Amino acid sequence: MQHIVVCAATSGIMQALLRVWATEPQAKHVCLVGRNIVRLQQMQADLQIRSPASIYEVHVCDLNDVPQFVRFLDERSHIDLICLAQGVLSNQQDCEQDLDAAHAAFESNAVAPALCALKSADYFFRQGYGHLVLFGSVAGDRGRQSNYVYGASKALLDRLSEGLQHRFANSRIHVTLIKPGPTDTAMTAHLKTAGVRLAPVEQVAADINDAIRQKAWVLYTPRRWRWIMLILRHFPRIVFHRLKI
Ligand SMILES: NC(=O)c1ccc[n+]([C@@H]2O[C@H](COP(=O)([O-])OP(=O)(O)OC[C@H]3O[C@@H](n4cnc5c(N)ncnc54)[C@H](OP(=O)(O)O)[C@@H]3O)[C@@H](O)[C@H]2O)c1
């Protein structure tokens, strides 16, 4: 049975992925980690009905409290897959005017996830195998005036995953970086109201499931974002600085 730890299990994207996994014939042992026990227990009950042969358990943890996460992993004896999906879409203007807001954004989107990733990598190193899935963003590919604090945080995870992939090349440890484009979850509810086109979360979850199965290095989802960001990354500054994005 595959043993999976899902951090930020209550995230819209992970909930959709968990529902995909619950349709698969292979039973799984899944630990749902998050800070909202009521929502975690609701998910546990729902998933258990969808996949009766699987085992779902709940672990309450504020993922910004890294020592708590470290203790949690140290107590587990066997894990095949760890997904670190925590994130907060910070308000760019707040971060520009209030360093505490910027600090909180960096803490939630960069520092704590990076430390959780390093701990997970060390866990797999000691175990000799495992698959770590990190969540970056297309926003990490180029700093833009509308969201560069969030983008810079996600860029940190990009370099970190690259380094971990290099470290574990030719081993039984694999690291996948997921880079969603704007996706229809609670995180982007305000964008939806503003009429921004968002990818259906089911499509993103299906892409992520394929990427995990194929042990991909990096996934842009929906896939068109790979080409959009390739172009955007290569715009000369003189052109890029004229864009209001
Ligand atoms: N949706 C998008 O457009 C988009 C685009 C690019 C990248 N991403 C990334 O994809 C990942 C999943 O996003 P989503 O759209 O599914 O977002 P979401 O539905 O808003 O979920 C975010 C999750 O992070 C959890 N979280 C945040 N800080 C935490 C902490 N300190 N401890 C424990 N849990 C914490 C939240 O827990 P609570 O439920 O307790 O608040 C929630 O489960 C995130 O890393 C996000 O940055 C999303």
C-alpha cells in the first residue's frame, strides 16, 4: 500500500487530487495534514466513503511551525510520497506598505515550505527512496509588479527543487515541482469575481496526478502556461516594463 502525506490537505488543488486518488483501484494510506481539524475530519469521512479500502488519517499541524512538522515526520516509519501544498496569496500592496505583511507572506510561501521540503528530503535520504512534490507557481518565473512578493517566494521553491533534483539525480528519490497557473480555488475567489479566467481545479489535479505518476521534474498546469511563461520570461525589459501585469 502506498503511504502518502498530504500537507495542506484542505487546499482546493489537493482536495481535487485526493478525490482523483480515491477513484483509483489501488488502496492508499493517506495522512491528511493541516491546521483546520474540522475540515480535515470532514474530508477524511468523505474520502473514506469514496475509497473504503484506503486508510485516511488526520494530523493537525500549523505548517509554519516547522519544529512541529519535524516531530511529525520523525514519528513516521515509512512514507512513499510527501506533497507540500501550503500557500497564501499575499496582497502585493499590503506587502509593500507593511513589512509585517511581507514577512508573513515570505514565511508562509517560502521559508516554512522550504524548511519542510528540506526535512522531507532528509527523511527520504535516510529512508533511501521517496517522492517529494512541491508547489511553486507560474508567478515565480518572472517578477511582476502585481505579485512579486508571492512570486519571489515561489521562485525560492523553484531553485530549491532544482537543487534537490540535482542532489538526488540517479537515486530512488525524486522531486517534482508543480507550477499552476491561475486555478479556480479559494485562493483565487477574488480573481474569479473580477472576471479573471481560471483553470478548473479538476483539470489541474488530473495534470498533477499524471506528473506524479510519471515522476516529472516540473509541471506547468494547465500545460499552455509553459509556453506563456517561456515567452514572458524572454521579453526584453524595455518591452516587459510597458506591460501592466
Ligand atoms: N490557485 C492558484 O491559482 C494557484 C496558482 C499557483 C500556485 N498555487 C499554489 O498551489 C498550492 C495550493 O493552492 P490552492 O489554490 O489549492 O490554495 P487554497 O485552496 O487557498 O489552499 C491553501 C492551503 O494552504 C494551507 N495553509 C496555508 N498556510 C498554512 C499553514 N501555516 N499551516 C497549514 N496549512 C496552511 C491552507 O490551510 P487552511 O485551509 O487552514 O487555510 C490551505 O489548505 C499553494 O501552494 C498555492 O500557492 C495556486
